[in-house]
Amino acid sequence: MLKLTRLLLMLVLACCTAPAIAEDDDGLQCVPYARQVSGIQIYGDAHTWWGQAAGRYERGSVPQVGAVMAFRPHGIMTLGHVAAVSKIVDSRTVLIRHSNWSTINGRRGQIEDDVAVVDVSQANDWSEVRVWYTPIGGLGTTHYPLAGFIYKGKAPKQPKRIERPLFQVAAAAPAPRRPKPLAPTPAAAPAPRADPIGDLISSLGS
């Protein structure tokens, strides 16, 4: 009976001393950290944030300090990823704050503040990026697709998108001019045929 009482007491103490917000074995996930540092109140898996933001928050393709950078699922990153922009370095580089990206000291779920993300899209529209990866001390080689940026306040001015038709019909080339027909060459007069019999008769009659 005494052992049972002690066991129950230990369970009660364990429950009372547990953290208010439990974390899983991977540590702090990207979603609660992005929500905390950006103030954007969206819940659910990272890949759902872009769709959830429609009608609630302004969205766009231009980075802004405080905006959430929303990653699309890619490869083994099936749930997507979210991060908060902390600084604009130039038109191709920003710093972000995020969690559960790099493996640090053998553990996932680590917070990283002010690490680089570089736009590697051909159109400089932030549709594809490379992200700092701490274990190698530099940018990773993978190109990750972005859905865009979610803004807590007013969105910055967005570039105009040029809508191009899926199929572009080339203008018809002008038909080649037909050469004017050449005037017919007048036929040469037929050469008189030799008539030795007629010549002989003519000479006899003279």
C-alpha cells in the first residue's frame, strides 16, 4: 500500500512539473516559432499557411521585415516550412528567423535567428531559394520553392506580372512576290530551205 501511495505521488508531481507547452522529440517546430516572432495568427501545418492567409492577410512575392516566408512542400519536406523575415540585405538576400531546419549538436528543432536565404529564381521573384544550413556553415545546395510572403500589415508594392499566352502564334511571313512573266521572245524567221531543183529551172529559163 505504501509503495502504491508513493507511485501515485510521483505521478502527480510529474504532471504538475511538466511544461505548459509540450514539445515533441524533434524540439520546437517551425510553425509555433514563426507565429510567435511574426505575430501572424495562423495555425496548422506549414504548407496550409499560404491558403489560410487568403482573405485574412495580404500576400505577395516581395520580402518584407516581419513577413512570413511560406515554403511549398518539397522532397522529404512534405509539410512545407515557414520562417519570419528579420532583415532585407539586398534584392536577392534576406535574413530569417526559423526553427527545426538545421541539425545542431545532433538535434533537430533548434532555433536559428538571422540566417541567410538567397533568391535563386531566374526572374528574381522569390519563387525559388537556397537556405543557410548550419552543419556545413553555408547555403545548402537544394533549391526550395516558395509560395510567397504573408504580411501582417500592408503589403509592399508588388511587381507587375506580365501575362504571357501559353502558346504564342508567330506572325505569318509575307508571301514571296511572284516574278513577272517574261515577254515571249519573237520567233526567228525560218531560214529558207535549199532548193537545188528550183534553182536549176530558174537558170535554164533565163
